[in-house]
Amino acid sequence: MLTQAEVITFFNHQLEVWEEVNQRFSDLNNVLSKQLDINGFEVTISHNPMRIRSSAAKVDKASIAARQCFLCDANRPAQQLHINWKNYRILVNPFPILPRHFTIIAHEHRPQSIATAIDDMKELALILPDFAIFYNGPACGASAPDHFHFQAVEKSALPMMTGQPIPFGVITLNGENVTQQSVNNILSRLPKNDDEYEPKVNIFCTSETNVPQLTIIPRRKHRPDFYGEDGMLISPASIDLAGVIVAPRRVDYENIDLNVIKSIYSQLCFSQSEINNLLNDNPSI
Ligand SMILES: [Zn+2]
């Protein structure tokens, strides 16, 4: 059975044999960052130019159809190693945001969908107790919405995972309640556009002393209204909502203040009372 120690050994080995990516992880130590406090939730703004690829990614159907899938076996860089786990490959994320950053991709090219993935997320969270396993919905930050994947970073790096008061609404499930059925039940109560096959969500799974915890962040929309070349190239995904906001452009990094962050969270997320209403005042189904 796969262990966390094996995954970390794999990570170290990958960096030893892929200088370019090793350099990107080293560069994270020099990324400009600043902290802003929202009522006890300490957000880090990270000026990470390497992430422009993801923040500026065109994820509309036509753009996706026109490009080669960078997660498929045939198109990944030759230097990129993987561990096989179940029907997935575990990879080191070559464009990291945080110090140990993995991408876990399906073997086969199939769309991003949480409908059958909860048991696997949970299993991986139990294997990797120091990590948060997370899922970006197809319209919630996934830059490959056509190829199923989740990611993992150390949970200590995410303010949301360290007990700080979360400034927007979430739904949490614990222990035996972390099941696909419970999640499907919750998703069925969330608003969804007619052209979407699942509601907009980011989902985190962690474990503590072998007890899994799932955190669902329902979303109103994909990107804030000031998103764009002339506004800000901030495209929030799971990590941003968990308290590490990525600003690939220096100008955006400098312009982000408390009001911008509050605006991002209020535009993209629901309040806790709105979520409770959506779930009929029953947040822990
Ligand atoms: Zn693919």
C-alpha cells in the first residue's frame, strides 16, 4: 500500500532529476508575499509570475478543444515521473504554488467531475495525513477541465486548514459522513447553470488521526468581475479560497488590498447563512 513517506521520496527524486522544476520550487522561497487579515483569517498574497499560465488560462470549450491536453500521457514532458496509484498517476506539479505540490491525474482523458471521486479523495487523504487533497471544479479554477485531476499541498500551508475563521460559507463533513452519497445529496441542493453538469465547487479532503474531513466551498461564479488584462489577472481556485491568493502580475500584487480580497470572496462565495438556507438550515447532512 502506498505511504506518505513513499510519496515524499518520489517528490524529492523528481526534483533531483528535473532541474527546471527544482528551480521553480526553490524560487518559491523568494516569491514576494504579503499578509492581510480578514477578521482573523490571515490571507497570504503570493506574487508568483510562473502561475500566469494558469491564471490567464482560457478554459472555454473552444479553447480547450483547440489545445493538446497537457495531462495526457502522450503530452507530458519526458522528465515528468509518476507513481501509479489506483486509476491515477501522482505527479509533482511543475508549476507549484506551495512547497510540496502534487497533481493527481486520471489515467484516461475524461472530464473534471466530482460525481465518482469522493472515495478516492478520502483514501488519498488518509494515505497523506500531512496534506490537503483538493478538487477544482471545471468552472472553478481547473486549468484542465477536460482531464480529471485533483491536487495536494501540505495542509499547514493553507490558512483554512489551520483552524482560522473562514470568511465565507462552507459545508463540512466528518468521519463516516464523508461519502459520495452525502456529497451528491449536498450538490443536488446547490444552484447550477443549465449548461453545467455539476454546481460550482471547490472541495478539500484532509485526515486527522485517521478521521477524514471534507470541506465543500460552493461558488457563485468562476472569476471576479474585475478579472482580465485591464483589471486583475487573479483567477481564484481552491488554494486562493483557502487563503493563499496567487497574483502572477506585479501590478495586481501591489493593488490587492483588504477590500479587493473581501470583494473576491463575496463575489465568488456564498455567506454561511446563504449556504445554510440552501441546505434547508441543515449544514451537516
Ligand atoms: Zn488529457
